[in-house]
Amino acid sequence: MKYYLLLVFCVCLSDCKYIAMNGGDTLTTGEKIRTLRKAAGLTQKELGEKLGVSASMIGQYETDIRNPKFETLEKIASALNVYVT
């Protein structure tokens, strides 16, 4: 399953099923990360382990307490098998 994570939208494609987060949505980056993490079947702890950060840090990203740097977004995308553009 491949996802495309964009700064303004992301789309999840799987057998013609879509989790669409298009330009008209109001999802934050954190909400998009959470949605994609859950779609990948990972816990915050599991994603954190893939990135070498704590589950708490992932939680802070997902609740928009902290904003990941672009380099961190690339690592998150890689762990979730998505692209950042």
C-alpha cells in the first residue's frame, strides 16, 4: 500500500479505496501523520522505534505540540512507506 503525503494534502491508494485528504481539508500535519500511522497499523511506540524517538515525541507531532522538521517528515514518510513533496 502506498500513500502520498503532501504539505497540503495526502491520498491513500489501495485497491481503488481512498483515504482522501485533499486541498479542501483542514487537517493539520499532525492529524495526517496520525491517520497514516494508524492506516499502516503502527502504534506511536512502534513508529517512534523506527525513527529512534520516543512514543511521546510522536504524540507531540500528532497533536501539533511540536512541528517536525522537513528531514524528520522524510523519516516519518519513509517509515510509513509514503512520500513527502
